Amino acid sequence: MILKKTSVPELQAGVEAVFERIVGFREDLHRHPELSWQEFRTTLKIKELLAEYGIKDFSTPLQTGVIAEMVYAPGAPFVLLRADIDALPLQDEKETPYRSQNTGVCHACGHDAHTAVMAGVALALKTSGAVLPFNLRFVFQPAEEPIPSGAPRMIEAGALEQVRYALGLHMEPRLPLGVIALTPGWINMQSVRLDLTLEGPGGHSARPHETADLLWLASRIIQEGYQMVYRRINLLDSAVILTFTEIEAGRGYNVIPNKLSLTATLRISDPRKRDLFIGQFRDLLQYLEKESGAQIGFEYREGAPAIHNDPELIHSLHRNIRENFWLPVEVQTDFRTPGGDDFSFYSEKVPGAMVRFGVRTETMTANLHNGRFDVHPEAIRNAVSFFLHQLAHLEG
């Protein structure tokens, strides 16, 4: 059958037929999270699940990750559906049957749910026997979290060949369960990693005047850096967020260390603000280096650019969701986040849309990158149903 607007019962039945299976799949991934570029078990489980439902046109172009295709119309363009699969180096603090069994590793950003959703879309389509006027490419991408990340390498491996649209998702604890964010234009911020190394002669803690006190110097860099954002950059047109996150120095309580490392994250949506900040920050470091007598090394690495949701595609998705969608959801059109995501590498090359699904409930309130973060099964149902409904209405 050709999917049409009247095929809502078939779509809904397809979701229900695979729902328990994909929830169980998500819980299995949650129990066995794997860090970036180490997602070997996850990759195997994705392949096994797809093959279980007769989807065998898949490949692993990198060491981890899967690209799977469902070809309905040879020669027609593809719609890409992307899910990230890596976990974070965090301890799982939840008391659930599917709590992480890997000490110090946790799916605290919802990538297990993202993977289950996109796999669920493929399974539901296969179960329903539906046929589309275009083709689908499911990209289960490794290493979304680090810099550099996995999206560019998947693109180099051919993920975007013949792709007309790219669709992605993120579970969002700042939105209530049942809310879907469809925001046009810029929806998040680029992440830039700043790494500093401070070196000096070291010395006795009783005689700081005889050496370069690196901890005092680091505190000045932190304070001056924060003040620079709010006093030397115009924040009215686009935001800039600087956060220092790591500091390491010294081992003895009475020893001034001779080396210190300092790490920060810069978040920006306008590349011009990034260049402005980096230039002013270098000037600050040169001044403090000369004044203190210490040596300050500075490097920065750019993460994924900010995501730009294609306005026409978002308008189409918004229009489609108003037509016969079988779940009671609320749509927001102005939700943005300072977080980063390498889905932007896809959406800067083809029209793309990152859709965010609310997961917050009375008992599930933890934020992303928190060891207590969790995803309600109904959020998975909402997301699978949403993408199926969109594919039924999307024009290839």
C-alpha cells in the first residue's frame, strides 16, 4: 500500500505492534551504555534488532555505528533519520531495573532513547507493510559527544548521498511529556572547548611572593573571562556563554604547583562572537602572562556548529502534525537551547530539522547530563508516532 493521509490506523497499529519491543530495546541499551567510539555492543544490538524484523540492508562504514536503508523507490531521493548512540562518562544514579551496569558510564543524554525511536520507526514501517514514495536512510551515529565528533565521518562515508531531508531528535527534560518543539531557524549553540596550561617555577606555600602562584593566576583568568563576556561583548543580538569546568593542579597542601591545567566551554550561535571572544581572551592571557611571569599555553577546538532548522521543512512538519495525528500533543515553535549537537553537520548540507520531545513528568525531572536523567516510555511512543506520521505526509 502507498501511505496516504487515510492510513492512520495502519500507522498506529504499526507502532503498537513494536512498542514493547523497542521499549525493551531501549532499556537494554541503557543497562549497557558505551562511550564514544566504543559502541561495539550497541552496534551489534542495532543490527540484530533490524535483522529480526527483516531489515538487512545495513552497513558499518566505521568501527561503530550503523547505516541502514529501506528502499521503496529506486532512484528516488532519501530521507535521512539520524540517532546518536554513545553514552557519557557519568555514574547512573537511578534506582531502576535498567540502571547502567557499566560503572561510570550512563545514558544521561537520551541517546539510548533516540536509537530506540529511529529503530522503532523502521520496525513499525516494516511491520505495517507500508510503502513510501521515497527511500529512507537510518543513521545510527557514534560519538556525538566528543570534539571531534562522529557526524563528519559518517557523512564522509556516504550518509548524505541522494538525501533530500535530514531529520533528528532529542529528548528534552525542560519540556513536559507530550510537548513537541518545532522551532525554525537557529535552535542551539556551537560548543568550543578551551584548554589552558599554566606553568611556573613552583615553590613553598609560605613564600608565594617568590614564585608564580598558578592557582591565583587561574582564579584571575576565570574571573576576568567571565567579566569579559558580560562587559566587552554585546549580548543583545546573540548569546555567549562561558563556563569553566575543569581545573587540575598540585598534590601537596604546602606546595605551590609548577603546572596547572584549566578547561572551559564557550557556547555561541554567531561565529563572529566566537572570533571576537577568542581575540580578546588571547589579549587577556598575554597581559596576565607578562604580569605574573608564568607561561600560559592556550588552545581551542571548535565543536559542531549551531543547528539551523530549515524554516520550510519545519513549516511542513508543523502543518502535517495538525492533520489527523492520533496522539494528543502540544507543539511549541520557539524553544531553543544553549546545548550543542553535531546533527548540524547534516543540516548545514541538506534541509534538516531537529525535533525535541518533552520528557518531564512529576517523577522524572533530572536534566540532561545528570546521572538521574530518564525517559518515560510514552515519550518514545510520541516520537515514533510523530516520525511515522511525518513520513506519511512528507513530500519527497
